[in-house]
Amino acid sequence: MKQQEIALVTGGSRGLGKNMALQLAKGGKHIILTYHTNSEAAEDVINLLLAEGVKAIALPLDTTKTDTFPKFFEQLIQWTKTEFNRTTIDYLINNAGTGYYVPFLETTEIQFDEMVNIHLKGTYFLTQQAVPYLKENGGIVNITSGLARFSLPNCSAYASAKGGLEVLTRYLAKELAFKKIRANAVAPGAVATDFGGGENKNNEQKREVIAKNTALGRVGEPEDIGGIVAFLCSDAGKWINGQRLEASGGIFL
């Protein structure tokens, strides 16, 4: 009988991460999700996951503080040992992050460093420390951005970090092949969440521009992304490796 599978979703208390966790749970996967500060929102998601009949836990994590990663994995493995009598997980979904909408000429070094630390450096070293706990034939999904392909004003620092993450994804696929671990990037287009101040959710002028430039004629929703991540973390997606999958409804084709 196939062992029960466990997925770690960073930034799983809201938006895209929340939907990813729910879609993974619908496929029978047990969930470890992380949150930055909003433990109440994380617990709300845990209750939704438990209602799907899986086991789930929320752990605090700041992906900019690499020195906290060893302690984080100690907590994570303690839970997997208690609940499943195992010291491995099957999937890592690197989703945690935030963004700035700042013109290039006004972007500060502090803002730039924050984007790199969250989206590239943090993901790099969290994944590095996760590898010993990732089971053979497992998978990694890095959430990048459509902005690494097309360019919109005021996103240069965020998009540059996400572009670096896409390069890292290819290297992970190559260098983790010894454990048969797959690594792929999912690049959402504009999605209506609270990310980056909720611009894609609340700025009607921006939403109209996005819709007009998207083949399917609308702004994305979290559920447009979660199912793709769940697919990549399944046997149906087991031959996809080292790829960038853009989920944008056909924006700027």
C-alpha cells in the first residue's frame, strides 16, 4: 500500500498558498503549512484542511531568517514522527512571499534586499535544508511569476528575484536527480489576492487593463493556481521536471 503523502506549503495561511493546501488535501495529502505572523488565519485554514479528512499543522516561519530553519525542521519532523512515524515529507511548495509596486528609480536597497531574501535566498536555503527530509521520488514546486516573462512597471525588484528562482528551479531538477526529486516552477499571472497590497483584487483600473490583455478576459483567482500545484505533486505529473509552467490565462501572448 502506498505510504500517505505529506506536503509542506510555505505561506499557506491565505491567498494562493491557502488554495494550494486545500487542493493538495482534496487529493489526500497531509499538510504542513507555514505562516509569518497571522496564526489565526493559519488555524482557520487548518480547520478547512481537517474537514477534508487529512492531518494538518501550521508552523511559524520567516523565510528571511535562515538561521531559524534548523529549528523549524526539528518541529516539522517531530510532528511527522508523532503522526506518521516517519522523518520525511514528499513535497515542498515554496510559496511564501510578498511584493512591492515601486518604480525602478525609487526602489531602495532595503526593498531590493527584502525581495531577494524572501523569494530567492530564503527559498534557496530552505530547500537546501529540506532535501535530507524529502523522500526519494518527491517533488519541489517553486512559485514564481508571470512577471519573469513579461514586464510591467513598478515590479523590477520582485520580478528579478522571481527570475532568479526560475533559474534555481532548473538547477534543482538537475542536482537533486540523484534522489529522483522533481523540481518545477509555476508562474501565476495577475491573481486577485491580498498580495502586494491587493492591487489585483481592488484596483479596478489595473484589473481592467489585465483583463483586456488576457486571452481569457479576466484576472486570475487563487483556485486557478492551486490545482496546477496539486497536479505537479501527483503521479499524473511525475514526468514533468525542470519546467516553468505559466498559469496566466494567456496574458500578453
